[in-house]
Amino acid sequence: MADKTPVTLKLFRTEGTIPPPDDLIAGSKGAVYTDIVKVSAAGEFKRGTLMMTGTDGYIPSTQAGLATANGICILSETITVSENEYAETPAYFEGEFNDARIIFPFEGENDDHDALVESVRDVLRSAKIFLRHINP
């Protein structure tokens, strides 16, 4: 019989904050692929904003531009970009997301969010971004 060697676990403490859950990620697979993107448009962009490739980095998506964009992603953090600058931030490129939490930069105050989801669902699906409807 082999001798048993005691194992000691070293626990460590880190300080920081954990953001409250916002239900952006949905489904059993969740976010599958993330990477760092360069956002080249000025403004404040919240977590969940749908972005697409522009000439010099990622920019807020347009409904017409999504069909021809070389890259589509969803921001995983809220960022602010100043004029004539850029920011690097993590983004989701593949996965299952709550359609109610996706922010469409082209959405107006009087637009029907559910109708916009349906209008871009196939384009996003081809980019491996799957929108799921989660009942509250």
C-alpha cells in the first residue's frame, strides 16, 4: 500500500469588485470566444453594445453595415473613447446572448427592439452570435 502524502492548499485573497449579473450571456454555452478589440469611434459604449469593423478598428454597428461587415462583436465592458483616440477592450465574438440585453447603436427611441432583433438575427447567426429570448 502506497504512503499517502498530505496536500496543503494555499488560499489567497484578492480584492476587487464583481459586477452584478446583467443576463447578457445566455444559454448553456454562454460566450464561446472573446478577444481584445480596438474601438476607434468616440463616445460611451455600454456592455452589450453591438459593434462591427470599420476602417481603423471597431465602430458602433449600423443595420445596413452588419450585412457586409468583416467582423461583428459585442462589448463585454462599458468604455468611453475620447475624440481622436481609441480604446482597447474585451469583446465577445461567438456565443449565446440575451436578445433583450443587446444594445443596437442604430436603435431609435420609437423603434421596436424585438423587431430589430428579428431583422439582424440571421446576420448575427452567420457570425456565430446567437440571440436567445429569455423570459423574465
